[in-house]
Amino acid sequence: MSDAADDREVDGEETSNGASGDVASREVDASAAADGDSESIEALREQVEAEYDFQNFGPADMESMSADEWEAVFDPETWITGQELLDRVEADLKRRVADREVFARVERQDDRVLAYSDEGYATVYGDGSVEGHGTVLRDVKPTVALASMESYDVPEAPPEDLLPEPQEVPEGSGELGNTMLQVVAGFQVLAGILLIGGWLVISIGVIQPPGGGSVRSLNVVGMLLAGVVFLAIGLLLFGVVANARLSDKFRAEEYRNRLRAVELEPGERPDFLPDEGEATERAEGIPGERSEGLPGSESDGESDAS
């Protein structure tokens, strides 16, 4: 009996040791897998940071990033939300509007930031979710992503009005460059006329060709060809200047029309904006889309729980 009991005790110890070994092996495997995942995420983060310029992060960059790249480079635990996020979004948007990177009117309300133009709108909430449609929504999304990062330095908002009055928009810019091109073109045309005129004078026999040559000598023919080339270059430069000024005029008029479209009376709002009482819902009949907010924010937890 004692021998059988001893055998059972030995078997029990071996089973216990085997189970402990399996647990330890699984823990080692899990630790190794975690280390491998951490290393792969770190490598992906370095790759993304080298590929994208986050100081000039725009809609095209945001669309080209995959979900894995997004999660690797942005840490949800450190994202800014709430009123601080709205303050940062408002300041960054106003600076981008003042720098002519974004065309929109920006309004700050208690629980949201509203940006709208003649081509759409975007509403930003404290949890990082964005609602709207059109080009404004496309331009606002990267601003929200950057403003939620602690490492991003938000510029100060400009104190003056963001959008000028329509009558204050100049006809065009770069007038100094146009003037310089005109001067160069004038010299080219003048040189061409002089060379062609010299060839004509020699051809009709008013003066003799230099060196006692004929009107068909290489020097005389070269004078004609050079004159034609100079004249063509001058006319081409004049055409470039005229086209640039015409394009500037059309762009200025288009910008004035867009300013007039959003130049509303105090208290007046565009028809396509959602009502104040229904700001969190899409306007009926207007195409819209709403993001899910910043991963890791409170809204995600509530939606998952529901």
C-alpha cells in the first residue's frame, strides 16, 4: 500500500511540474509575442514619422494613411479632448483661414466649433468627432487630428477678421514679376526688330554687307534668323504676362464671389447648416458624414457599451 501511495505522490508531483512548465512556457511565448508586436509597432512608427510631415499634415496625407499607420503614430492615451481640443481646433483653423490654406468662416460655440463656406460645413465636437460635408469637412479633419496631439504646437489665432471684404481683394499678386518679364520681353522684341531691320537694309542694298560679302552670306542670313528668334521670344513673354494677369483677374473675381456667398447679416446662417437644436443630427436632405471621434475618447466607450 505504501508503495502505491508513493507512486501516486510521484505521479502527482510530475503532473504538477508538467502543468507549471506548460504555464511558464505559455507566459514566455506571450511575452515574446508582446515584445515582437512592440518592436513591429515601433518600426512602423519610425517609418510613418519619416514618410509624413506632420507640421504640414493635410487631407491627402490623412487619406493615404492606413489604419495600422494611424494607430502606430498616434497614441490614444495622450489625445486631447473636451474644451481644450475645441480651443486648439478654433485657433488652428483661424490661422489656416488667415493664411488662405482654408476658405471658411469659423464660429465658436459652447460645445462645438463650426466652420462653413459656400461649398459645405464642418462641426467639431469635444470628443473629436466631426460632422458635415463638402470641401470644408475635408480640410477640417486633419486639423482635428493634429490639434488632438500634445506634441503639435497650435499657432495663435489672428486677432483681425479672417476673411477680407470682397472689395478689398486685389486684382492679382506678383506685379513685380510681371513687370520684370515685360522689361525682358521689350528688350527681346527691340533686339529682334533691329536685327530684322538690319537684314532688310542690307538686302535692298542701302548698305553693303560687312566684310564685302553678299546678301546671302552666312552672317546676313544669321542676322535674319537671330532677329526672328528674338522677336518670337519677346512676343511669347508678353503672352505669358497677359495670361498671368488675366488668370489673376479671374481668380480674384471668383474669390470675391465666394466671399459674397458667405457674407451674411448678423444672426443669419446658410440654409444648409443644421439647426441649433439639432446640431448633432444631419440636416435633412443634405449629404453628410460623421466620424466616430478620436479612438480612446469617452464617446467610443459609450458607443461600445451601447
